Amino acid sequence: MHATTLQNSKPELKRVEREVSRAVAMVKRGFHKEKVVKRLRGGRGLRPELIYEVARCRLHAREKFGPLAEKLFFDEEGLRYATPAVVAEYRAERLKCDVIADVSCGAGAQLVFFAMRCRKAYGVELNEERAKLAALNVASLGLENVEIIVGDATGDAAVKRLKDAEVVFSDPSRPPGEEVRTIESLQPPPLKIVEKYQRITEKLAFELPPQMPPERVRRWLAGEKEYTSLNFQLNRLALYMGELAECDVSAISLPSGERVTSEDAAAELEAADAPKAFLYEVDPTVVKATLLRNLLGKLGLEASVLSEDKRRTLLTSDEEASSAFLRRYRVLELVNFGVASIKEALKRLDARKVTLRFSLPPSEYWSVRKRLEEGLSGERWIHLFKIKDKALLAERLSPEDQL
Ligand SMILES: C[S@@+](CC[C@H](N)C(=O)[O-])C[C@H]1O[C@@H](n2cnc3c(N)ncnc32)[C@H](O)[C@@H]1O
């Protein structure tokens, strides 16, 4: 298969931008797709339907890209898989080098951050339209050090073009709806990328499905498995190979940048009989990375496990500690898990609002919460947890209250 370099998009940028802005205005005014598409002229070989898609994505891209969204071009799939700006910036800083190649660059969300950190960045993309969007994103941000190649990254033609890459990075597509994530179904296949690019560089890095536990990754590839948390949620799993690896497993919390690794000495962790003064909710990222004991060791926090299920791990301790990987609460009361006893406790505690922090069907959340909040006239905001057959009422300590 051929590997073609895309022309610089700078000359067409203004015209395409004008078309996208027209489409955004029409979408905002509630025009139907057919009407918008009919009035568009397209641009830079982009179909009017794609311009319409770009316009719709502009309206949703703010969540991932903040104010930058107004300058960016995405198709729907490209936006769904685009790396959020905070993560892309971190990844680019960690992979900073002279020449980097992003061999499955999509619409280029990660690529533009690589270009801001490295002297030169290559982007390879199989889908020609998405590659054009990546070129528009590069031009829109005024970057002049990017070469975008349309083609199959596993083909010899592409490999030959990237001979001067110091780091090769790939964030492959995942087929939707797979029950257990495996490495074989990713596109381009990471094992094939390793086979093809190892001759050029040992410094390879991948984004893998974050639900994969470390031992499953280990079966296929060696290197540092870095689980990334964004705002207390598991967001990404990166694999760093060769000299890029700094340890076996790590977890990073963004935006704070706090990190824990398998090199941090692990603390003991036992089951708790009863809640102590503080309750700690653990970021699921640390649990997935199997680094909870290392985190406690690093913090010097003596804690025990109060409850653990698929969604939530709760620790308890008499000690106070501050970490971006832990949400801290002050334990207030433990009562029977029944509406009457919970309501009595809420009144005693001068509550006004109650956040439910146990698993229940989403459709029932607000009706249960409303029932518990009915008649409350106090001041405090209580968090309600379920520990076996008991209700634990606690108060969240904001990061400013911590230590
Ligand atoms: C998950 S997306 C990348 C998103 C990108 N990291 C970002 O932040 O915008 C993966 C991309 O890989 C592309 N792809 C799949 N197989 C490929 C191949 N063999 N060569 C090059 N690109 C490929 C897909 O078309 C898709 O756009």
C-alpha cells in the first residue's frame, strides 16, 4: 500500500473554517442536517456531510479540549477517540524527543501536542478524511513541524518514511462492544507495530484499553504499564517500551500529576472490622493498576479495607492523609440501612443534602435521594455509603481541608 504525504492545509484553512462556522451557526439555529448540507460547498476535498459533522463536533469538543475546541476539526469517531487535552499534554511531555511518529494519529488530538514538544512529528492515518482533519488541526494551531502521511502504518512504505523517528507511538482503534479486551483486535495491531518498527527504534509506546489488568498486558508485551486517572476516573493505559519504561506498573493522577509506582514500598493492608475516624474512597485507577498497597506505603498511611466491590474500594483509618488518589471523608454515624433510621440520622446531623455513594440502578437514584432529603432543613451535605447491612454517613473533606 502507498503512503502519501498530505499537502500543508494552511492555504485552505480559511475557506474550510468559513464553511464550518456557517454550519455551526445553522446547527445552532436548529436547521436539519439535509438543509445544512445542501447549503454547504465543502472544502479541501471534504464532503459537505463531513463539514456538518465537524460543526456538530465543535459544539461537543469543549468537554475534552476547553477553549481550544473552537479551533479544532473532528469527525464523530475522531472526537470519541481523541485524547483529552490534559492527557495529551502529559503524554507529550513524557515522550518529548527530537523526532516522534504517531502511527495511528486519527484527527490528530495527541499529534498536535507532540508537535508542541518535539522538533518534528509525523502522523500516519489510514482513513484519508480523518488524515485531512489532522492536517487542518495542525494548520489551525499554526504548527509547521508536522508531516501527515495517509496509509497503513504496518506497510513497508510507511515504515520506510519514518526512518528518523526516535519514538514511535500508537493509539490504536478498539472494536466497539468487545466483552473482554484483547490486544489482537486493536488496529493497527500493536504486535505488528513492534515487529515493523523495532528495527528503527526500541522506544515504542502504546495506548491500550484501560480495562486491561497489568498481567494481561504482560502476556504480550514488556514495558511500563501506566494507568492514567483523569478527574478520579480511569481514563487511559499507556505502555512504554525500551528505555521509555521507568518501572513495571505506575499510576498517574491528572491534572495534579501525582504518581505512584510499583517501586514504592508496599504497605500491609487488612480488612477492617468497623469504621474509624476517616473514610477514604480510592481512585479506581490505583485499584486497576494493583498499586493500592504501594500508594499507602508511599503516603505512610495505616489503613484497612472497609468494603470492596467492582465499582468502589473504601478504606478506613484514624490517620489523615492527602492524595489526589483518595477522596477523604469524616465518619459521622453508622446506622441500620433502612429509610427510617437513615432519615433520623440525617436530621440529627443537621443535613440538607445527601449524595448516595452505593450502587443502585441509575433510574432510581433521584427518587431515593428525594425521599431521603424530604423534610430536611439543616445545613450539611452528607455522603451515604452502604457497608454490608449498615448505612455509613460521612462528610466530604475538600482538598483545602486536608492537612
Ligand atoms: C483511537 S484513534 C487515534 C486517536 C488519536 N490518538 C487522537 O488523540 O486523536 C485510532 C486511529 O487509528 C487509525 N488506524 C487504524 N488502523 C491503522 C493502520 N493500519 N495504519 C494507520 N492508522 C490506522 C484509525 O483510522 C483511527 O483513526
